[in-house]
Amino acid sequence: MSANKLKIFLLFNFLIPASFFIFTIYFMPIEQVFQFDSSDEGIELIKTSLYSDGFAMYTQIWNDQPPLSTVILASWFRLFGKSIYSARLLTLTYSTILVWSFCQTLRIHLGKIPAIIGTLLLIISCNFLRLSISVMIGLQSLAMVMLSIFTLSLYQQNFDKEKSKIFIIISGGLLGISLQIKLFTAFLVPLIIFELLQFNWKKRCQGQSKWSIFFDAMLWLTAFASVFIIIGVFCNSLTYEQLLKSHLDNNVKTAFPIGNSLSLVLSFLLQDFDYLLLAILAIIIIFQKKQWEKSFPIIWLVTGYIVLINHRPVWYHHYLLLSIPLTWLATYGLTLSVDFFQQRRWYSQFKPSNFKKVTVSGLAAGFVIFSIFVTPIKLGVIILENHKYIEQSKDNIQFVNIMLKYKKYTKWVFTDCPIYAFYSGLRVPPEIAVLSNIRIESKSITPKEILSVFETYHPEQVLLCKSKTIRNYLNSYIHEHYLKTDENHLGTHYLLKETQDLSRS
């Protein structure tokens, strides 16, 4: 390997991912913030905590998500300790894999310099840094997707070499892993198959046999299905009732209006408006020049958009499904500005008299300059949000201290914010570890089921934070059996009357 190739190898395989990892640790308040998400972080942490204590998913722990993230996090806790910091470092590791594979994919399709710039665009895109250290499964799943796409790109780059089919098998297996982390990437399966068919159709025109067009797609699909089913069988996760019905039931659709999904998805695209401008220009050029080999991020972006506007509910972290292909296309749009910037005194071209004869390269250059100007604003917003999360954490700690005060008298805690139980080192009944907004508002869990949890476990502490529905279910029962110990704008803490008497003795 020549010195120049070694430098490039180290840059893309070590320096860029390591720099992102270190930058994120120092730039984001990974230790100071109590929670980056008011629901999902706590659910993932307490679910893993219960699983580590020997409770089985799906039979004991009610769980509406695939198992792999929980299994991996439990193993991570055994190696590095059970803490929020440790869990966030694992998420950051996934994010680093995503950044690395995204950069490598752009390097294959667009070149070295665009790959570096595109990676920077992804890192500062809306909510990416926040999600990179949040204990949530969406980014983890998409990290495997991006790794799968990168592996597929390696196959396309080396298809005529011996043993190149191994890349197809690895790519399919990685997508199977992705779906066993979170199912929301399932819509990418037919897109990748279509990409393989399109690629092989083009190669058939260069002498490939007819059957080979479908062979690669079938090989990829077999690897994908095999990995998905094997994990499902070993983890007992091939369950329709919890994994699918809890998300697709009609009660979910009626609980969350479709108008909210549409407006939120539109707001996603406006948050990275500079990327959208570059992406639109890239899409136009791809269609004009019929560069169908560059169409994959377009199909991903359009399909993801259609999926989200028809999905209920939509949350802010779903934006990753759009931001990755959007950034990919924006990077391609950015490359269109190269010819303009290579002109001598290119800045003199920005005159009102020249606007009528604007070129594609000049338009792309204008969008690039706009993106440069808004970048400090984006970073400023991230800094302000981090400060907000740190300030909120002071109030959160108040409830943790109260729960710790009565910890030695407590075996079980009932709460709709399980992150407090995780910080306190206390258990919640496994039936309500996943007391998500979807489960509550769609009435997937009934008042009778919640009251049966109280009758079975007799939780010594109760902390009610986010759900008015749960409060309404429990008002009379709580009033009869519990005493209020503290309350602030975040929630209310109760103690079982017998426990209160015990703590005083």
C-alpha cells in the first residue's frame, strides 16, 4: 500500500469516525442531561434492566419492539456497568458506525471530498447529535441499514471480482439485524431489492445471463430472511400481538390524527431547508440526465415521506428516515457547484444582472453559500437545546432523591416515566415497563389491567408524570391506598400508606 493510499485509508476508516465520536462526547452533554427523551430512553433502559434481572421479553415483559437492542444493551451493561452514561456511549457507537458507513457510501458514489462534506452535513442535521447519544433504538436500526447499503455499494463496485457475492449476503444479513432492532426500516427491503434488480439489468446489457438478474436479489432476500428469522426464534420475538398489532391496530389510528403526521413530516423538511434546496436541484439533474444509477436516495426519500405521512403517530426521531437520503442528495447537489467555484473571481457573478442567465452550477453555488450561512444558526440551536436539557435535569433529580429516600422499603415502583426507576435502581412491574404513549392513548392497556398490576405487585412507590389518562384510571385507587409526598411541574410522587408508616417507625 502506497503512502497516499495509507493516508486515505486512515482518514476514512479511523480519523473521521474517531473525530466524530470524540467531538460528540465533548460537544454534547452526555453526562449532565437526565433525559433527552421524555419516554423512549426510560423505556429502553428499564426494559433492559428487567431483562438483565432474568425477566423474559414478550412473556413477562410486555414489549412492542424487536429484542436485539435490549439483548445487546444488557450484554453491554455486563461489560461496562449499568448506567445512563454507559448506555449513551453504546448509542454513540452505533451512530459512529452510521457516520462511517454513510461517509464510505458517499465516497464510492460521489468521491472523497464530497463524502467528507456530506458527512459533516449529516452530523449537524436536525436532531442528529441529540439522537446520537439518546438511548433509543431508531438510530441503532438505521446504523445497520447504512452499513447494509455500504456493503451493497461495495458489491456494485466489485461485482466482477471473485467472491463478490459475499457482500450481498452480508448486506442482507445486516438488514435482517436492523429489523430485529426496530421494524420501521422494513420499507427499505423492497427498495434494496429493486436497486439490485436495476443494477443487474444494466449489467445484463453488458453480457450477463438472464437468470443472474434475479439471482442476486434472491440471494440478498434469503440472507435477510434467514438472519431475521434466526434472531426471532432465539429471542422469541416472532409475535404478531405485541410487535405488529400494537402499532397497526385501528385504535392507534383513531388516537393519533393523520393531520398531525402530515404537518410534522412537512416540518421535518423545513428544518433542513438548505439541504432540501440542494436535494431538489440534484433530483432535477438526475432526471434530466437519466442517471438512474444515482436514483436510490431519491426512491428512499420519496418512499420514506409517503410512509411517514400515512403512519400514526409520527415522532421527531422518525426524521432520520428522511434526513439520511436528504443529506445524500444534498451532497450530490453540492457537487454541482464545483464548476462555478472554480471560476476566477466567482463571487463577482452574484449580480442582479446575471440572475437571468443563472446556470445550474451557479444556482447550486448559491444554495451552498446559503447553507454555510445557516450552519452557525443550526449549531447555536443545538447549544441552546443542550442548555435547556441541563436546566430541566435539576428538577428531574428531585424525584430521584425522593425515590432513593424510600428505596430500602421498596420492591416495586409504578410509573409512566420509568427512567426515574432506572436511576434509582428500582424495578417496575414487567407488564408496564413499556407504558408508551401509543399503548396508553390507543387503550391497548385497559384500566382493569393497570389495577390488576397494583393488586399483584402492591408497588410501594408511585410516580405519575406524563399521562393524564393513567391519572384518570388511578385517581380513586391512589387516593384510597397512597399518600402524596411531593409534586412539581414534572409529576407527582406517592407512597403506599403502609410504607409511610414503616419509614416513620
